Amino acid sequence: MMSPYGRALQAEILKLRNTLALRLTLIAPLVVVGLVTVQWLMQGRSPVPSDALPARVWADFAGAVLGIFVILMLPLYVTLQSALLAQLEHQDRQWKHLLALPLPRSSYFVAKLMALALLVALSMLVLTVLIPVVGSLLHLRASIPIAGWPDLIDIARSLGRVYLCAALLIVLQACIALYWKSFTVAVSIGMSATVMGFIIGQSSEFGPWFPWTMPIQPLTRHPAPEQVMLISSLAAVLMAILAAYEFERREFFD
Amino acid sequence: MLAIESTKLTRRFPQGGGISGLDLAVPTGSLYGFVGPNGAGKTTTIRLLLGLLRQQSGAVLIDGAPASRTTRAKLGALIESPSVYGHLSGYDNLDVTRRLLDKPRAAIHAVLDRVGLRYAAHQRASDYSLGMRQRLGLALTLLAAPSILILDEPSNGLDPQGIADLRVLLRSFVAEERMTLMVSSHLLSEVEQTATHIGVLYRGELKFQGAITELLAKARPLVYVGCDRPTEAAALLHGAGIDAVQVDSRLRIDSAVPPHVVNRRLVDAGLRVNELISERPSLESMFFGLTQAAEGG
């Protein structure tokens, strides 16, 4: 017999059917890989020297894709996905139905958080697959000496680090979207924080500890990205426990 | 035996409203009509019964046990509008709740049949009419196979046919499935037709609770008399100690005097009686009687 938490996650996955949230897992990485590919194909000067090794070309291409994805797309993606997932319950006042069922209230919170974490992981997986698939279009430009396949293990390792550094951001945005009923509030906070991240992220003192710029750290020259990964993961777990506790005792008026 | 019981249940809000010292007693197997005007505290009470809100004082018992997550397994609840995922089909909506409750798939077909929605099971819920959504909402509450069903304004927005269908369905839950139903409504005529018991809530306080027959028995029937000389007839009845008020061309008699006695007096005095109506007061008039009494202190 499955635990209430497992059942709530199963239900959460079923709710994703026919949703924009599910489509975004493909659209968001596709937009980034597509944009970088178009940029490499269209820009005046070749983005890599004509005598560069193919492995180096793939590494540069993957680096460019990961850079844009992590700096710009990831915080916006987490913001939008968390808001879309929360709106599934806020929109038609689903809470009153769900919370009247004999499941622990925290199971809904944990399931929602897990669904968001899965969607983020899925988008990163899609990104890893799309880099060689869409990137193979670079063959269209003869001056780019591309051949073979990129180092997918290296890409996956980088994204794994990014994922751990994004753990706190994921929990934070989930809490914001679930706490406030309004879609606008959740999206506004996420977007404002992303924009603030452009400034804060440049500070070597504050950048590594601002949740919206923490995921960038494994891609920068941060002296100890493991430290950021550890702090982000621990803070995410702590925050999730506190939020689940708050969710358990919260009153629902809608 | 009481299916739902509350003792001195209180929850007030800083901005006003809420309920005070509510002693609910919903007998097992009854169809309990919970009536009151908008803002009386019906939804607050239901949210307290379901644990969506916390009481400031008092207690809730479900089948004699303090309300908890365990007792919630006995309850099915539909609060105001049904909570439906519009992007999913009716079937998938039920599947979401079925997974949460860990019920077999067969339960979905059973409740779809019960509410007559099988034909539209694979249609998107956003394409459902209001009546279909209401039936889907009921099906969602039935998935848990509850022994107690709490419905908050279930006929809201339904057309007359939808209301009639709902009435039949609710009656069958009590008669065939031995459920206890607590139905909050501001449609008094609807409650009068379905409920066996009633609780009248006004400004957060219960003004009456008991069998509906008990409430109606408290009211004296009204007698309307149409005759050829109403002014003379009113004076004649006054003389006999019967209070009669002339309303247009008719007399209204609000007393325990049987209609045939009134008729005999008038006919014996040579008046021509052409209309004699004995009218049982409606729940609506009883309700206004109770709430106006509360208004007057």
C-alpha cells in the first residue's frame, strides 16, 4: 500500500496532463538551444576558430547554452512552473476539496514541491538531449568545425551541480506560489528577483548566496561550488520542512 | 445516535461574522437542512466541521469521536461550487481523487453511474454544464464511500430541472444508501421538500434545531375567508373572540380556531362564504418568524 505522500505525488503527476506546465519542459530548453544555435549560425564572425577541435566546439556550444539557460531561463522557468502548478489548486478553489480528504495536509505540499522539482529535472534532461540534436544544425555553417557528439556526461554533471544549487530557489518559489493565491504575485516576485539577480550576481560577496543566482555558481569561477551546493540543499530541506509544518496548521478560507 | 455533533462551537472573525456557541446535533440517517441567510455562518460551520478552519472554543464529534483525520474518512464534502480541474476529463478528475484515496478503479465507474455522468466521462470538465459539474462534484465526494455527506449550497446555479434531479439524488442517498446528509441552503422551499431535520442559523447562532415536523407543528395554520361582507364578518368574529384581519376582500385568521367553526359562525349570521382556505405556514414564513424574533431581541 502506497503512502499518502506517494499517492499525492501520483495524483499530482496525473494533474499535469494537458497542461502548459508539462509543455514548458520541452519549450523552455528548446528556446534556449534554438536561440544559441541561430546565433552561432547567423553572427558575422565565426564563434569558434576554424581550426578548433570538434570536442572544443561542442564544449563551447554547450557552455553558451548552459550559460543562458541557467542565468536567464532557469529562474524564470522555476517561477512560471511553480505558479502554474499552484494555480491548479488556487484557480477552482481545489484546496477545500483536497483538504477535506483524509490525507495529511503536508502530503499536498510535498507532492507539489516534488512535482516542481521533477519538472525542473525533466527540463534539464531535455536540455541535455537537445544540445546534440539541435546543435547538429551547426553543420550548416561550414566554418564551424563540428563533428561527432558533445560530452553528454560532462553536460549532465554540470546540470546536476546547477540543480543542487537551484534547490533553495525551487523550494522558495514553491512556497511563494502556494502561499499567495494570486498568479501575478508569484510571477512578479520571481521575475523581480531574477532581474535583481543580474546585479547581485555580479557581486562575489552576495552573488553566491542569493537564491536566484546560486544556480549560476557551478558555471562561474566560484572557488568552492560544492559549498554553495551543500548550503542550497540543506537550506532547501530546512525550508521545505518549515513550509510543510506551516501548511499543516494553516487555515483555508477559500 | 448523532452523526455530527458540536458543542459550544465558536469561531468569530475580527471583521465580524462567524459562529458562537453552536450545539449542532445531526441525527444518523437524517437529511439535515442547515438554513440561514447569506452571512449567517453556514459555510464557516462546515469549514470547522471539515477542519479547514480552527475553532476558538468548543468541539466537533463525528459519529461520537472527536473530529480528526481519521474521522474525515467517513465524510464526503462539497463546499459551494465543485472543485474541478477543467483541463482534465471527468474521469481523470475522479482518478485524481481516487489515487489520493487509494481506491480501486472500479470505484470511478460506480460513482459515475450513481450520478448519471458516465456518458460524459471522457469529456473535458471545462466543457461541462453547471449541472454536470455539480454532478461531478457529487461523484468526487462519493468516491470515499462516505457515511456522512456535507453539501454546502449544492443547488447553487442549477436550473429547475437540475434542482429536481438533485433532490431525487439526495433523497436516494438517505433512503437507499443509509447516508446522513447535511445540506446547507438558503433555498427554504428546497429544504422543506427534502429535509427530515433542520437547523436554523441566524447571525452565527442556532435559532431552532430539530425535526422539520416539530418546527412546522409549532405554527398555527392560517385561515383565509372570502365572503360577501368582510368588514361585518371581521366584527362578528371579533365579537366571538376570534382575531380576524381584513386583507383586501378577504379575512385572515391567525388562530387555532378550526376552519369549520369560522364557517359555521359566518353562515349562521347569514353571511355568504365563498372561499375558505386553511393554509399551513411554509418553512419560509416560519424562518422569517424565527429570525424576526431574534431581530427584536
